Amino acid sequence: MSRIGRLPVELPANVTVDQTTDGTVIVAGPKGTLRQWIAPSIKLTKGEHAGKPAVILTRDNEENETKAKHGLYRALIANMVKGVTEGYSKSLTVDGVGYKVSVAGNKLTMSLGLSHPVNVTIPEGLTVTCPSALEILVSGIDKEKVGQFAADIKAIKPIEPYHGYGIHYTSEPVHLKEVKKGKK
């Protein structure tokens, strides 16, 4: 069996997991509801693990594609459970002379040294805040949406390797190149 797929997904007391007839798994919790379709070759059963309610995924056959999906769907359901209970967030830092960011309504406005400010529409289901003029905090219940939107913001102004200007994840170290030295 898949090492990831065979692990049960423990459910907190305030989380429910249901499966529809078309194969869609619905995870509901205090922060919201998420949906994910799973392949018919993967079966979802409710049970207990160490005295706590849990969801266990099993597979119908031993084909390589089914084995790969077994671990994938278990990880997706575990991420959904964590999302509806705790949520996800990504923090970005903006470095540069005269750079600043702000949020107004559903628009993120960034001044990044370009001839015009860059406006980005915040997707539905995500919350974007600016704790300071040089920080962006993207949060939400869907791990994929949070990560993708943070990556999209980061791609607008990648880090410049000599001065370190640009947008990067707060936890990501910025490695600067050494400048050329002149002849003596």
C-alpha cells in the first residue's frame, strides 16, 4: 500500500466529511466548506483511529496510476481538514527603494518601481492584508488557492540578484550575487 495513502486522516470534533454519489468529497468545518472529486478506484470509509473519528482511504486495484492517486487524495483530504479548522497563510515581503503595497476592497495595489502601480484582484475565498507597507499576508482555507495567489504575486516582481529588490516569501532567504570587482 501507499505509505501516505494508508495513513488515516483524523477528524477534529467540529469537522464533517461526506461523499456524494458522483465521488465528490465535502469537508465542512468552522472556517468553511471545501469540495474535492476523487477517482472511483479510491474508496473513502469512516472509522476510528486511536479512539478518534477518522477517514480511511482504500484502493480497488494495484495499478500504478491507482497507487499514485491513493496517496494524492489522502493528502488532499488531510489538507482540506486542516484548512477548515486552522486555515493556511503565506507571508510575502517587498524589498526596494520606494516600494509599497496596500489593500483596498478586493484590490491589492503595489508600487514596485514601475511607471505605474500594479493592481491585482484578490480571488474569492482569500483574505489579503498588509500588516505594513512592505508586507503582504495571503490567507484562506484552500491551500492550493493560497499558494497559487502568493506565487502569482511573487512572479510580478522577482528578486533582482544584485540588490535584492523585489517580492519574496518572508521565510525564504535572499541570496545576492557578488558584484564584479574592477582591475587594480
